[in-house]
Amino acid sequence: MSILLLFLFLPVLWAFTISYVSAASYWSNGAPMPTSRSEITGAVLDKKIYIVGGFENGRSPTTDVGVYDPAANNWTIAAPLPQPLDHTAAASHNGKLYVVGGGYLDRNNLSNKLFIYDSNTKQWTQGANLPSSRGATTANFIDGILFVVGGVDREKTLTSTWAYVPNINEWAEKAPMPTAREHLTSAVVNGKLYVIGGRSNGMSYNVDANEVYDPTTNKWTILEPMPSKRGGLASASVNGSIYVFGGEQPIGTFSNNERYDIAKNKWTIEAPMPTARHGLAAASIGDRIYVIGGGPLPGGSAISLNEILHVDTGRQK
């Protein structure tokens, strides 16, 4: 009888355990963006979050660059992009913001541009063009080198990895990803690039791929897949874990917040976003992750929300 009772209560005990872990972190609201935007990108520069380009009001590509100061909980406007961009990628290094590629809906008009914003001069310059145009890609710096991975070109979904060295203003091709994907997300932890989720051919073909690139060996490794298949998502890292937010499918958007523990190669389900959305940006400063903008409906929609996940790093043990 006692074994039967234990069996009957196991689902309840499991649900309690999951909610207990998730409840350690909580959400609050920050000041919203001045405009509603989706298909944006973001990066942290000088302890502020730069939100770049996207579709304003879910429709028109924009040159807008908003700057959120978490300490003051307010927004300012930086110098606009040299051209309107959506589905672009951004990363920061040494006082500069690098914005690369862009576009998605018009495959004949994708960008190969690399725009560089200097936070001291408040001006944009242009670096060497990407060897090939692409959009819906992802980018991150590791040890002063900018890595640009995946996305789409005129003909197909990409596996390619390109590395840009600012000091010599040149690109070099690196080992390709195991899985071709676009609308993907990435984060850097301990000098390695973790590339998660995305889709292989439109929002009906989301993937759960989780692969890591080691620049010291120029090799990719396949890791434990994400619990859900999601594209049009965003991620940020805190204390050795990567949190992955949102996404899109034909019937709706995701509020999912799933955490990947790198040391354990294990995923857990965390407190979901208060507002489901796709085409959003996520950036971490300290133990807080700022999840900004995106579209609450599949396709062309946009919102100005700034929802903040307060991570209880004591639970990450």
C-alpha cells in the first residue's frame, strides 16, 4: 500500500520540485522601450544595453538604437544605424558595438555590412564586409574576435562560421556548425560559444539543437538538446548557466524560459516570461537578465516591454 501511495504522489512531488526551483528567480518590469520593436538585437556596452534596429511596430525596418541604463531605469537614443536593419546581430568589445548582417523577408536584399559604433565618439564607422550576405544570424566576441554563425543567405539556411579580427579588419572562415539553422541564439561562457535553438526552414521547422564551438580547437560539439524546439528566441548567461527565452511557431509565441547548466550538461525549466514573444533581445548585467521587445503574435507584431529576470544564483548549485 505504501508503494502504491508513493507512486500516486510522484507526479505531485515532481511538480512541487520543479516549481520550487523555478520560484527561486522572479520577474519584474523595467522602463519600456520608447518604441515597440521586434526582430531586434541587443548587446551590453559600458554597463548599458543597446537595442539595435528591428521592425518598428512590427512592420518597417528601422535605424533606431535605444540605450537602456539599468541603474537609472531609463532610455536614451544613440546615433542611428547607417541604414535600416532587421534580423541583424550585435556584440560589443573594447568600448565598441559591432552590428553585422541583417534582413530576412527579402532574400535578395540581405546585408553583408559590418557597422561599428564607438561609444566615445558616438559615431558609426564601417568595417570589412562579411564575405557573404546573411540575416537572422547570431554573433559574439571571444578573446577579441567576433564570431558570426548561421542565418540565411539568398538560397539556404547556413552552417557557416566566420571570424572577424578588428585589429586587421579581416574575416576568416572557421569550422561549420553541425546543424544548419537561422533565427538562432548564442552566448559565451568560459571562452566557448554556445549556439542554441533556431529553425531550419521557417517557423514551422523549429529545432532544439544545442552545440558549442571551441575557438582554440576550431571544433564543434553536440550537447544535450533544449527541452523545447524554438526559433526566434534570445538568450543570456549568468553564473555559468544560459537562460533561453521566447520563440515563435505558426500557432503562437513561447513564454518559455529554460536554463542550461554548462557544468552538468543539463536543462531545467525556469519561471516563464510574463509575456510570450519572439524576435526579442536578452542581455545580462550582474544577476539580472533584461528581456526586451519582440512580437507577442507570430509574424509582424511588436511590443516595447522590458521584463527583468532576477536570478537567484544560490539555486544554481
